[in-house]
Amino acid sequence: MTDHDVTDYDPRVNEILERQVPLRLDAQPDWAGALRKAEDGITARPADWGSGLRYACEADAYSRLHSSSPYSSSLGQRPALVSGAAHRRQRSIRLRRPASSSTH
Amino acid sequence: MTKEPVALAALSDIYEHRYARFLRVSEAIVGDAEVARDVVQEAFVRLIRSRLQFRGEGSVEGWVWRTVVNTARNVRRDASKHRAEDPSVEPTATNGHVVDAGVRALLATLPERQRLVLFLRYYADLDYGSIAEVLEIQPGTVGATLNQAHSAMKRLLKEEVPQ
């Protein structure tokens, strides 16, 4: 912000506008929902589309199902940081569980 | 490594950190808190889908703000057409909050650019350069437009906040 900006910032205007639309700090963002909707609407995806987005959605679903997962704390907020390796690890965990329960 | 995952992470960061301000500006434009939530979600759905087309002209945050603002403007425009067809449909700007009808009426009379500059300056707390980038106008035009909006607001200030 420059000095010029500060000069043109009118506290009385701010006060009146503040009454119009309050800042809703309690509003809950839903990044995972936006990701899911973005993927739902795509029929022809770019070649690299699935590399981040699909992993992110699956990982997010996984984190909700397995709250004790080490991924659960941040996946909803930073889904793009889920690497392919992490995804494969989650996938392998998911696939192994039914197999181990059926052998005993 | 492609830039795609980085772009998605950047969008996620901006979404999480600026969500309340996106909501506020959207609500100011469309006049309804619930619709504003849908506006922000829809804007980010578009941003996610089109992120590979971002050319790097200007900042990512400016591109995000522009998409949010334009999505809200489109919704407002569609709602205005709907109201013209069905006068029984009125904007629900209150949403449980006390809304000064005089302020709303005054803001409604301002040219759209003045309203948007006010919202981006006061609700989004953007500086002149950022506002210029979002509205695709010159920074000098932002200052002039803001001055015009302030002058228009003074009439209301005299009535609402006697000194």
C-alpha cells in the first residue's frame, strides 16, 4: 500500500461500508468441494489433469474415511501437495486391507 | 516436473487465505450471502479448470480476483434480468444483518466501476495497482474513480453521520 492509497482511504466511508457487508471470518471454505465440482464438469481432460486433481480428490476422501491417517491433517487444504508416491502408498494401503482380513 | 501442481497449490493457498474477502466482495456485488458462497465456489471451479491457460500476464492473485469479481457481476446481471421479468423477486441483502437501506440505495445508484473500486478498496483491502489489475484499468483511473465514489458517498455521510 502506498502513501497515496492511505490518503484516499476514508475511515467514514469504511465505517458505513462496514455496516453493509461484514467480514465473515467464521465462513468455512470448501476447497475440496470446488476441486470435486471442477473434475465432475470435465469431459475431455488435458493429459496431465489426473496427475494432481484426481489424486487430491481421492486423498481427500481417504483422509475423511481414515481420520488417523498421517495425511488427514492437511490434505483438505493443500491437495495439490499429494505426490504420486503418496497416492500410490495410500492406494496400496487401501488395496491391502481387504486382502489381509480375508486371509485370517 | 510440470507447473500444473504448483498452480493448483497456488490456487488452494489463495482460496484458503482470502476466502472471507472473496465472500465479502461477492456479497457486496450480488447482495446475498448465500449466493456469494456459490459465486466464490463457481469462480474457483472455473479457475481450477482454466488454470493451465493462465499466461502469466499479471499476478495469479489478480487473475483470481478478476475471475471472482466477473463471476459475481455475471450473477448480478442475470438476477437483474430475472427481477425485470418477475418483479416479485427482490434481492435479499440482509441475511440476518442490519443493512442500511439508504447506503444500499446510494451504492445502487453509483456507476458499476465506482462500486467495484469501493468494494475492492474497502472490502478486499487491495491497493491501487491490484485494483487496476483486477478491473483492467489504469492505476490513475482507480484513484480518480475512488475520488468520484467518495464524493458521491459524502452526500450520505452528511445525512447518516452528522459531525
